Amino acid sequence: NTAVQLEPANPTTLETRGLAYLKLGKPDVAAADFAAVLETDANRPIALFGRAVCRSVDPLAGSLQQAAADDRDAAMALDPAVAKSFARLGLN
């Protein structure tokens, strides 16, 4: 959180915090960080894939499954290795 306070507009910092929240089992909080990144740059594979993970683990997000698939596809088109990066973190 300190890094985000120091650089609130830094997309890498927000993505990193989003990943940390995912690892902590807080996909709703992580999704907000990924969404903030994507508002300024819709072509960030980590934010796209992260949002897809958030959408796919949300038990109330049945209607978001297609959106999650679309995010995954977009992320993989931008960076085919992004899924492996998430898998190394235990996030799929």
C-alpha cells in the first residue's frame, strides 16, 4: 500500500498490489486495482489476466464468465507467457 500511496498512477505498482490481493484470497479488492490500471491502459496483459482470474473465482460472477474468457484471450494475445507467469504464482 505504501508504494501505491507514493505512486498512485503507476500501473506496475497497482498490478503488483492486485496480485498480492489475489494471493491473499481477496479477488474483489484485486479487481479494483486491475480495473484502475485498465482505465488508463487497456492493453496491459497482467491487469487483463488478473481481472480474468478475479472474474472467474467470484462465486457470484456467473454472468462474468464470458468477460473473464475475453480478458484471458486479450491478455494472451498481448503476451503469450502471461498465463505461465500467473501459474508460477499459483494463480490460474
